[in-house]
Amino acid sequence: MNSYPSVAMQSIFLPKDKSLSKQLATVFAGVLLLAFASQLSIPLLPVPLTFQSVTVVLIGMACGMRYATYIVSAYLISGFVGLPVFADFSAGSTVFFSPTLGYLLGFLPAAWLGGYLAEKGWTKNVLTSFATGLLSVSIIFLLGVGVLSLHVGVKNAIAFGLLPFVITEIIKLLALASIAPRFWKQR
């Protein structure tokens, strides 16, 4: 049984060579991509606008649920242990006690769902790719706003942790949906 995702990006990163070094290189490259996207930030309070959420979805769609889960887990662990991979080069366990914790926690199920749906063929056209992205990013915002509401109340959490991002997330997801079908290769 093939344990690799049936998406085309797998053939770029892991061509027929299933070696541990290739697998680790894939995870490392994904963590670097996500860390880079985290620094593309517009400082808003209490939640900055970054490219993390769309990159998490991109990783899921491109790498499948297994590798997306590995990549996001490694990213979260890297930040927790002190590597400055989170937005604005933040890191450490204190980030996990901040109002943005829910967004970070949402990354893992969002990447998994994006990967799962990609493996089921949901990223073969623009419309279903957009739906995959929207479902995945909704998890991030649901958890993000949920945790943020514990710090600032529900009304403020929606006002500061969701509404400023609606338009930008849709634009980012439309851009992703337009390229996601190209990840697939006809077999």
C-alpha cells in the first residue's frame, strides 16, 4: 500500500525515493515556508495579519494530510522550544498562553483537512479548491476567535480577530484556488 499522498507535489519532493532523508527534507522545507510566511505580517492588535493561514492550507493541499500534519506539528514544536518561527519572530511557550493561541492550534486540523480533501480530489478544480481552502481556514478562525474571546470577549474577538481578515482571506484563498489544481498531475 502506498503511504504517500496522491498529490503531485509529492512527486516533486519525494520522487519514488521514500528515504527518510527525503521525508525529513520535505518537512524541513515546509516548516521554513511556514516560518517565512509568518514574517509577512501587518501588525494589527491583538492578531497580526500574516500569510500563515493560507500557507497552512497550501501545505495541506500540496503535501497531503500526512505530510501537512508533520510539517505543522514540527512548526509548532519549533516555535514552542524557542525558534523564532511565529509572527514577528516570536517564539517560546509564552506564545502558547497569548490571545493568538487558538489560531496556532487551528493550524494542525486545518492542514490535516486541506490535505485530506486534496487526497480525495477536492483540489482538482478552482471551485472545490476554494471550498477546501475556505473549510480549512474556517477551522483556524473558529479556534482563533474562540480562544481570543476568552481574553477580550466574544464581541471584541469577532471585531478584532475575524472581521479585519474576511476580505484578505478570501483574496488569498482565491489566489490559492487558482493555482491548487496545478498541483495535480494526471496519472
